[in-house]
Amino acid sequence: MKSTDRRSFIKSAGLFAAATGLSTMLPVDLFASVKAPFFQISLAEWSFHNALFGGKMTNLEFPVRAKKDFGIDIVEYVSPFFNKKERDSAYLKELLSITKGEGVKNHLIMVDGEGDLGDLNQEARIKAVENHYKWVDAAKVLGCKTIRVNAAGRGSADDVKKAAVDGLGRLSEYGKKNKINIIVENHGGYSSDGQWLADVMKQVNNAYCGTLPDFGNFRISAEKTYDKYQGVKELLPYAKGLSAKTYDFDEAGNEANIDYDRMFKIIREAKWSGIIGIEYEGSKYSEAEGIQKTKDLLVRMQEKYK
């Protein structure tokens, strides 16, 4: 571009900016664009489990705290904190009204205590599947896209895998009808074996069934743990969310037990993108402090791994 043409272009751009109410202070590169982070940050309600179990906070107050105290506008609920009101339409409408008023997005519900989807007894397994239906329904009302479940069962690894494929397959069909994802967290037992859970996903083979890799939950038993980095890598192809577990922090604000740099290199290499939830489980810091430290760490990861 000739110098005279360049001056004319900049002058025209400045006049356009002034006419549209924009600043005439143009950036050096007029065509530069800000690249959005490859993941969004959400807050898992479990980070407040002490306050919630202690009666110092309610499920209805959780999304308000997330937004006002931490500037987080995506939330992940935990089923016990609904206090058996998951079928109460008035309660769900009140919660939805609160989140809409605060500008908060309801992302998922973590469901526990509804039976083993990998139970070897078919009658018990089907009952567990049906117990989860109400949570799919509640998620739909709240505008969530997902519920998190567990692939638990007692028996050999192969037998529980076969049962879990059946249970998850049945539940995922119900999820598909309602356009709600059914995702499994590595949550102890066989599910904390990345290869085992990845194989379950392959066999279920349903677009509405996936995983929620948790950075810290890779203990298979009291005697056996699975490599957390390998586990996340194996589960990422099926991941519809990630759980950023934290326990403690060093002086630089890094997680003391999990190498977040190594973890995020794995995530970036997999070309994964989506929502990553804060799940603080430590005792050294208060829940609020732990949540903030985890958010600060995730923001650094956003900036570092663009």
C-alpha cells in the first residue's frame, strides 16, 4: 500500500470509528483480533461442600456466590444439595430464575447415590438407570446440557464393564431423547482406570455418552492408583468437560500435587476445548480461598496455552 493510500485508509477508518461512536484511537494492527481462550471456567458446587453440609449456604445461593464472589458465570451442581427437590417444579423454576437474573449458565448436575449403573444384577441396574431419569428431567428444566454419573459395580473388571456398558447405554438413550449428555467421571474403583473407562465409552458408542476427566480421582483402590496424566489422555477423546481438582498450592500458586503445566500440554495436544470446572478439595485454605487460587491458576493456563 502506498503511503498516500495508507494515510487515506487510516483517515477513513478514523472517521468511521467516530461516526459509530467508537474510539478513534486505532490499534497498530487494524486487522488483529483477540483470540478467545480454548476453555471456559466453571465452578463445581462440591468446592463449597463444607459450607453446604454445614448449613451455611444453600443450593439456591450457590450460583449467586459463584458470580458475585468469583466472577464465574458457569456452574456445576451436586445432586445431594437439592435436598430431594429435584422433582419440585417450583423449586427448579426458582433456581432457574435466580441464575437467569444473575447471568449464570447452568452447565451440569453431578449425580450420586442413585444406584450402580454397573450393577451385575440386571433388575438393580435397570432400577439405577430409572433413578437417574429425574435428574435428566431436572437438567432439562434448568437448561443444563449434561449430568455426571458413576460407572460403579461390584465384581470382576470384565463383568462390571459389561454391566456398565448396558446401564450407561440405556441411560444414554434417555439422555439422547432429551438432548442431555450422560458423562462419567473417574470416581474410584474401575472407573479410575483410564483404559477401562475409555473402553466402556467405545462400547457404549453413543454421542450423548462421554467422560468428565478429573485431574485428581485416579485411585482405583487403597493399594492401587492409575497415572493421572495417562488417564486424562485416555479419557480426553470422550470428554464433554474437565474437572480441575486442587488440594494445595505452593508459594507460586501452582497446585502442589498435580503438574498443571503437564496436564494442560496434554489437553492442548489433544486439541480439546470446552468447560473446565473448579473443584477445590483442600483443607489448608478456606473454601473461598481455595476456589480463588484455583481460578487464578486456571486463568494463567488460559493465558499460557492459547
